[in-house]
Amino acid sequence: MGFLGTPLGWIMRFIYDFIQNYGFTLIIFTILVRMLMFPLSVKQQKSTAKMQVFQPKIQKLQKQYKNDKQRLQEETMKLYEEEGYNPMSSCLPLVINMVVLFGMIDVVYKPLKHLLGVSSDLVNQATELLKEAGYKATSMAELDIMNIIQGNAISQKGLEVSADMFNNVFSADLITKIQDFNFSFMGLNLGTTPDFGWNVTIIIPLLSGITSLLMSFMTLHNQKKTGMQQQQGMGMMKGMMIIMPIFSTWVAFSFPIGLGLYWTIGNICMIVTNAILYKVYSPEKMKAIVEKEQAAKKKKPKSKYQKMMEEARAEQRTRQGLPPEKVKKSEASEEPDDGMSASQKLAEARKRMAEKYGDDYND
């Protein structure tokens, strides 16, 4: 997934050239990403409100077809289609978050490549020199090279190496550039991995877990308030309240502190975003907007996509030997009057189905 780091690295390098501080670069980058994702969050809020509008219909289907899972699935998808609801829309922000996270992992582990523009050939030569000195190659290699040149501790304790070993690989200007690179943020070296134990490096992992817990509490509170949480979903939500803080803490402990800072700031941005959404785009307002849109949509003729879905369902029911779906009176009234009686229309429909499926249909 390293290719994801390249475009993110360009943005990070652009910001660092102005800020000249790695920590503030990460913070500005994270806020920028969250701002770009805000329209998706609004869309997700609207999708939640839409789900709230027809939730009673889903509950009715669940009771009606509780012993027929296949039919329940078919009717639920039909309802989604009629209501214009895409159940996958809520997954998009999560997918984007994970894509950015994978890209950021590459950026954080490879600051020489992404932030200083050092070629892969020079990085490989420097890594080989480290290996000759007894270094076990890991994903921390670029960070360790920079820490050695800056005179900081590296990930592999007890290994005695000197910055002079890179004089024949890097130019004097590049070594000066590496020495001047500012990894420090509030007393923390963001280019190192946190140590387990009571020391200053656990600040970011603790903040990561706490902010994730606050975000879970806020989500649970808002969903209870809107009545979206069903009893069966409550257990899942409570489980996520435990899992997500643990996962956030694990991420902050397992990766360089810079990535933990990115994750923590991301959590804080999400808390602020959710607060704004439930204030400005409250579920009540969004519900009213959705209901108005749904009323307007019912007056419009069916789209080509809806007609195709109806035809597909009709074909499937025919193959399964099921009778045609009953047409609602409101829908039937939308059909143009061609002067044919009901019996004539039925005969015409049978004729078309016989032409399409052959004699097996009549049998």
C-alpha cells in the first residue's frame, strides 16, 4: 500500500516547507483532510435521517418475514430502492479514513523519501551501511537513519553507530537538511516509537484512547437521542465502545509517535465534526428535509433504474414460479390510460411473457 503515501507525502512536504515543524505539519494535514471529508459527513448524516424515516417500515418487514430470510432480504432491498437509500453510503467515510491511514503509515515511516525528497537509491545505500554495522532491517530504517544523524536514540538498543558513517552516502547539504529536520513536538520525538511504561512517550497513546472513547460515547448518545439504536444494535455499539479505544491505543503504541498524533488529532476533529453536525444539521432538521424530498420524489415518474430493477424482480419471481407483485393503487394510477380493459391488459401481459419465455410460461 506504499503507493498511497506518495500523494500524501507531496501535501505533507508542501506544508512542512512553510511550517518547518513536523508536529504542526501533521496537525494541519489532519485538519485539512477532515475539512475535505466534511461534505461526506453531512451526506452520512442525511443518510441516517433517511433511514430513520422508513425505520418503521423495516421493522414491519422484519416481523412479517421473520421466518423467511430470503424474502426479507428481497423486500428490504426493494424498500431501499423505493426510498432511494444506499446502505453502503455510510461506509464511504470509513473506507476513505482507512485509505488515508495506510498512506500516512508510509509517510511516517519514510520521511527521507516523502518529506525530504531523498532518492530510494541513497536510502538503500544508507540502510546497507546500517546492516553491515549489525542493524536488523525494519520499517523504522529511514527514521533510525535520521535519528542517528540528529544524535537521537534509535529503535534497536545497544547498537553503536555514528553519523559519520553516512558521509560517503549523503552530501553535506543533505546531512545538514536532515539535522535541521524538526521532529520535536511538545518535548516528544515524533520519529520514535512509544515505550511501554510510565514515561512521556505514553502521552499520545493515552490521548488516542481517551479521544476515541469520547467519540464512542458521543455517537452512542446521539443515536439514543434520535431513536436509531435498536435493542439488537445496542450490544454491537457497546462492544465498539470498548474495541475502538483499545484499537486506537494499540495503533498509537505500535507505530511512531507521529502516526499516533495524526490518529489523536483525527479523533478530536471527528468529535468537533459530530458536534457541528448534530447542532447545525440536527437529525430533526435532516428528517424534515428527507421527508419533503421523499414526498416530491413520489410525484415524479419512475426512473430507468427503478424500472430495470422492477423487471429484474419480475423475471426472478417468474423463474421461481411466484405470482406477479401486487401493484399499489397509487402506482397504478400513474400508468397512462391506453383504453384497454383490465382483462385485455392481462392477456397482453401474458402474451409478452409467453413470447419472452416460450411455451414453458403458459404451462
